[in-house]
Amino acid sequence: MTTTQIRRRVDPRAERAARTILTGQRPRLLRQPVVAAVNERRRDPRALRSAALVQSQPRPRYDWTRDATSPTTAATVGIAIAAAPMIPLKVIAEPAYLVIAMLDRPGGEIGEHDRQVIAAARLLADAGGGAVVTVCTGSGEALAEAGSDRHVALPNHWAEDYVPERRAAAASALMTALSPRHILFPDSPDGADVARRLAAAAGERLFTSVQSLGPDRATRQSAGGSLETAHRPTRLMTVAADAFAPLDGVRHEARPLDLETSSVAAEEVLPRLGGVRRLAVDPDALSLSETDFILSAGNGVTDWHSFADLGEALGATRAGSRVVCDAGHLPRERQVGASGTVVSARCYLAFGIAGAPQHLQGITGVRHVIAVNTDLHAEMIKRADLSVVADAQAVMPALIRLIRERRHD
Ligand SMILES: Cc1cc2nc3c(=O)[nH]c(=O)nc-3n(C[C@H](O)[C@H](O)[C@H](O)COP(=O)(O)OP(=O)(O)OC[C@H]3O[C@@H](n4cnc5c(N)ncnc54)[C@H](O)[C@@H]3O)c2cc1C
């Protein structure tokens, strides 16, 4: 596509104003044409359409994300694109007080619940010029975009060998070093465990499962939602899942704080433990709702030996669509979907699954979906972040070969 198809947009009012000469009683217009000072580029729908075309046979398919966001497309059709507006950086240089958010960071990523805890911490911090200090393994831009002003990075290997005693000792060390006004934890199995240990060690009251929060009032529900308990926000609180909306469109500093938490915790805690070691777990023994990596089969899978081998090679939990479970290829408890299990894995690798609404309902909480299907138009391909349009029976052994080669190397 060439830029000759792009015409300048005419602004009659600007042109008229430029040609007007105010002499005497009446305005007079110059005869020669004047190029208007402000000229926008005109969009050519035909040029845009052909630039977005990714496939013409058997049906045309368009990728409209290429319209405005791709610089190459823009260059092809001659559109000037303004750089994406930068979210202004919010800096809290001299915080009046600190609110710590102790995060789980499951699997090395800031999870939804972690973001919600940061959002809850922001409510307390923003009420009086305070700053949010996040504490977890690793670091990264995601923390700044979730609302963290300062960050304390725990050693990376703590994510691997999870020892709640050690985290509680680190939290206690931070409590002494930073004197925070509040410390919030996710009300998750790990977060709640650490919070209770810290509360017991510090002899402080812990307000759990907070569902609404303000500088003067924290509430939680109990008795099946029929009873609400309110309290002044205590220093230690756990935040219920899905009670606070994660922040969007913010950018804070997430400035690293260099505090020595690891040595204190390691020295004090590890000698008291009899030892920490990883146990080999059969991925198929894990519950579908808890596992992080799912290999799933649909009616497009016929090579069940390769499917089992691939599950083993990947260390993924096997699952399937209802058709597969109905046919007896997998037990009923392995069915994903509205009438099966709703999963929230980090990765869902789907072989030969069409993506019926009842199946997709079961994977709404999945972070990354990879689909292998012979049909480019399958709903599962639309849902996927990465798609392989190929025969599942060919992809599975190829993948196994690749994994074995990599392991061998
Ligand atoms: C009340 C109700 C509840 C339901 N609950 C559930 C549920 O919980 N879970 C669930 O899964 N379903 C559920 N269903 C069924 C659902 O509607 C679909 O029928 C089912 O999900 C289809 O399964 P499938 O995608 O494996 O099979 P199909 O619909 O047969 O799709 C097979 C897919 O494999 C692809 N394919 C074919 N050959 C190959 C190949 N060689 N390589 C790669 N791809 C290939 C095809 O292109 C197709 O996309 C429910 C239905 C009802 C009515």
C-alpha cells in the first residue's frame, strides 16, 4: 500500500480564514488557494482494511489490532500515530507513614489477589499521605503499575522453598525496621498462615478477611454473609479475595528499599527446622482447581498414549472436555467446564477442544491459554493467547521430542 492513497483532509473554515483580508468595510477573499495551516491526515478505510487483512481464503479474516497500534501498519497506510500517553509517575517522596503489603507472588508472578492487597493498602495510604511498601520475592514493573511506592525484595529462592516461619520472621524484622502503620496480607492459605504467625509473635490483634476498608473502619462478613463485623483498622489485617478492585492506569515508583530481612530470618528460623525439601508430586494427583499447569484434551485427540506421555514430559495435570470424559478417556473429575471443574491455572494447553461456552466458562480465570486445533475459526483459538493450527496427533509427539532434546542438552 502506498501513501498516494492518502489525501489531505480539507478544513474549509481554516482555509477561508487564511484567505480573508480585512480591508475596508467588508471582508475580501484572496483568489489563490492557500494551504491550510492545520491539516489532519485523512483515514482511508480501504487502505486500513487491506492492511488488517491476515487471511483471504476461505474467508477473509482481519486483525484490527494492527489498525492503530502497529507502527508498521500505520506507516503502510500513512497514518501518523501519537505515542501512547504515558501514565504520570506518582512519587511520594516523604511519606507520612507506611502501609506494608506482604504479597504471595505465587509462581513468581504478581497474582490477582496480590494486586487487590496493594489496592487495599493504597486506600489506607492515600487517606493521609502515606506510602505503600510491597514485600515479596523478586521485583518488576508490575509492582509499580499495581500501586507500590517502595519495594522490599525477598531472596528469589524463597519462592522455591516456601517456609512460612521465615516469612513471618522477615515480616517481624520489617515491622521493627519500618514501624508501619498497617501490614496487610492476602487471606490466602500462605498469606493467612504468615499473618497469624506474626500476630502471635508480636502479641497483636489480627483482623481477618477484610472486605471493606477506610482509614477509620474495616469490615468483614461472616455467617454466610448475614453478619457484618466492623472494627477500627488494626495494624495487622488479611484481605479477602475479590473484595477490592486492583488498580488500573496508575504508575508508582516501586523504589527498592535495601533492608536486610533475609539474614535475620534465615539465621533465626532455619536452624530450628528439621529441614526443608521438595517432594515429587504426581501432577495428576493434584486437584484441577489448584493446579497451575493443565494439559487438556478434546474430541480432536485420538492418540491417548502421546497425550499421557506429553502430560508426564511437561509435568502438567491432565484434564479434558465433557465429550472426552463422557467417552471414558478421562475420569469425570478431570472434566473442565460449567458442569465440571472451574480452573484458574496459569497455563491451559488445549488440544482439539472446540471451545463450547460451557467449556470456556470453566477457564475464565486462566491466565495463559494455548490452543492446538485444526480449525482456525474454533472459539478456543479466539480465546487463546497462542494458537497452533495443526493436527493434535502431530503436535503432541513433536512437543515430546523437543522437551526430551532440551532435557538431554
Ligand atoms: C448443560 C451442559 C453442560 C455442559 N458442560 C460442559 C462442561 O462442563 N465441559 C465441557 O467441556 N463441555 C460441556 N458441555 C458440552 C459442550 O457443549 C461441548 O459439547 C463440548 O465441550 C465439546 O467438546 P470438544 O470441544 O472436545 O468436542 P467437539 O465439539 O467435537 O470439538 C472438537 C474440536 O477438535 C478439533 N479437532 C478435530 N480434529 C482435530 C485434530 N486432529 N487436531 C486438532 N484439533 C482437532 C475440531 O476442530 C473441534 O474444534 C456441556 C453441555 C451442556 C448442554
